[in-house]
Amino acid sequence: MDRIIRPARNVLGAVQLPGDKSISHRYAMLGAIAEGRTTIRGFSSAADCESTLGCLRQLGVAIHREGSEVQIEGAGLGGLRAPQPMLDAGNSGSTMRMLSGILAGQPFVTRITGDDSLQRRPMDRIMEPLRQMGAEIAARDGRYAPLEIRGGRLRAIRYRPPVASAQVKTAVLLAGLFAEGETVVEEEIRTRDHTELALVEFGADIRMESNGIRVRGGRVLRGGQFRVPGDLSSAAFFLVGALLFPGSNLLLHNVGLNPTRARLLDFLSSQGADVRVSNLESARGELIGDLHVTGGQVKGGSIGADLVPALIDELPVLSVLGAHSERGLSISGAQELRVKESDRIAAVAENLRRMGARVEERPDGLEIPGRQRLAGATIDSCGDHRIAMAFSIAALAAEGESRIEGAEAAQVSFPEFYDILDSITE
Ligand code: S3P
């Protein structure tokens, strides 16, 4: 489906964002292996999270969903059953990688696959530690889905992921729930910690220490009531949209502000953006607040390897902002972007060029000069939700209209995106 985006003059209004995708996946997976019922309010509307629920149902978990409220009857650590025929994670890397940690601890064989994009993404990064723990995993060409996971008795390991990835960390910690002994994950660069916070709330035997996250297997998890904050990575599109116009004034309610994600706000503020937080509260260890942003040009600067994991999903839309900034944006140490739902370095460079911008593509990043006026163009979403949305935002500030090809990809993380965009642009 193509979508036409016309230039806007301002971004104005108030927005209620749907629930955070990362947190929704985790609450659902932990609810499934906990004892008792878990009720999740504000569950993400993303197709990716529906993929997680679909896989859990196939594993024998009773799940009832009404809109954004999800009820899960926990099967307990030992209550999942062998799925028939094959689990389908759709487009969702989080579903495949994180769920594999749970599947590694099951006394049965599971096959799991995904769509074309997911079948091109590397899975060896979770296969390696899960094999060390005792699971047998076969994959196409040794690293791609479909995966065949032969789970069983696991042993605890100490693991230092070679890539900064919250999905890898989570796969190991979830497998650690089934392992004998204490599993330790050490991170060189800290990634989002939603799994650790959720594990504490579900009653796992977990400790977060300076030299690693430690989880002991065998402890029964307890279900409960959870509320998912709005998705900051979805909010990022509108934050950037607002910053592109001096007259913008936008309020975003109920946004997740977990410090491992909210470095986006520090980054924007350091660029001179006026983004204010109010009504800060905490729910189940997750910070939540309202964001108020007014328009105005940002300075530009650089994002290096140490900051990349904290901003990984926001880099496409920050690239758009970079082209409008005073000094431009330099991104390095971001080779992980090449193995996301699309090669996001290539996709950003190609689409910026289509809009008439100058940009230099590097193996691990992008050099984007500032003060560029973009022209309306036909955008190739590459079937990637974040590319479709980032360039819909770019199109707001372009001269002439743009056509976003494959705009339906937004459903993967943010089905409400275009309705909200229409309601806040004038
Ligand atoms: C996620 C972690 C990140 C991110 C993805 C969601 C998560 O992936 O890009 O959208 O929920 O843990 P990596 O762990 O591969 O960096």
C-alpha cells in the first residue's frame, strides 16, 4: 500500500501512544511461564506483539485479548506443550530470539520460522549461548531461520554477548530460568533492561550487579497485574516531526521513560531541542511520564558506538532530523543497523538521496550534512516499518508531496501511526 504525504506547516496537539513493544513481548512471555493469571493493560497493538501471542498460544497457553488488555493463564515453568506444526514469528526478531531462550529449556522440539525479512537476519547470536547451555539448535546455513530447537536440561553459563543486544541478553536470561545454577550475563555496553525489571516483578531469583546480571534457575514465577507504558520509540517519530517546524507544540502522554531508552531525550536536549518531562511516575519498575516538545532547529552532532545501542531504533528518524540540523549528523559504530528488518544504513542513504539530500554511506554509519531542504519523492520503505515512518516524517518538511511505497509496514510496530500523524499535522 502506498501512502501520499503532503508537506505540513506544524505539528500540534496531544497524543496517547500505544503500549511499548519491547515491554509487551516480555510481559507476555513471562506471563506464559508464570503460575497464575497475568493481566496486561496497554498491551502493544504492534503486529510483532501479536506474533508473540500467537506463538505462545501454539505452545498451549490460554490467552484472551480484548483491545489493549491481555489476559494470560500462566502455564508455569513446566507447562508448555510441543507446538504443531511450526511457530511463526512473522517479522519479529524479538519474538524469535527471546522466545528461543524459553524454548531451549523445554523437553520437546520446536521449529520456528518468520517472514522473508526475518529469515535473512542472523540467529547465530542466540544459538551460540543457548548451545553452550545444552540446547541443540539447527538452522538454515548454520545461522538463519527456520530454527529447530531441541530443548532439555540446561546448565548455567557466564556469557558476554559479542554484540550489544538486549534480545541476546534476554534469550540467555530466559534460558537461565530453566537452568541448573546461576546464569550470568555481562554487558560491555548496557542495553535496554526491561527483561531484568520484569523478571524482578514476576518474582525471579535475579540480581543486577555491576559485574553482571545474575539469574538462578528453578524459581517459580508469579503472574500479576501489569501496565505497559507508551512506546518511546514510536513517540520518537512525532518528537522529530515536531522539531522540524518552529511553530510546533506537541504533548505526548504516558510515555515509557526507562533510562536505558530515554537517552534519546538527553540526546535531543543536548542538540538544543526543547523537550520537557512531567507527571513522572513508576509502574513495576518502569518510569512513565508525559513529554512536551516545541519546535525549533537542533544543532546536530555525532552518535558513536557507545550511544548506538540506546538509540538503535531511533537512528533512521534521527538521520532525517540530522539533515535539517545546523551542523548535520555523523553516525558511526552502527553496523547493527545493517541486520535489522532491512539494511537501515542503505535504506536511509537511498531514501535521503531520493529526496535530493547529500549523504555519505559508511560500512558502520552515515555522514549527513546539515541545513538541507528535502524534496518530495517516491520512498522505498524496503518493507521496514521504521523506514516507512521515518520518511513519512521527512516528507512533512519536504517541498512537494511524497509517496511512501509499502507504508503498511508501519503495522509491524505502530498500526495507529498514520491516523495519529493526520491528527497532529496541519
Ligand atoms: C529490542 C532490542 C533491539 C531493538 C529491537 C527491540 C528488544 O534489538 O532493535 O527493536 O526489545 O530487546 P537488538 O537486541 O537486536 O539490538
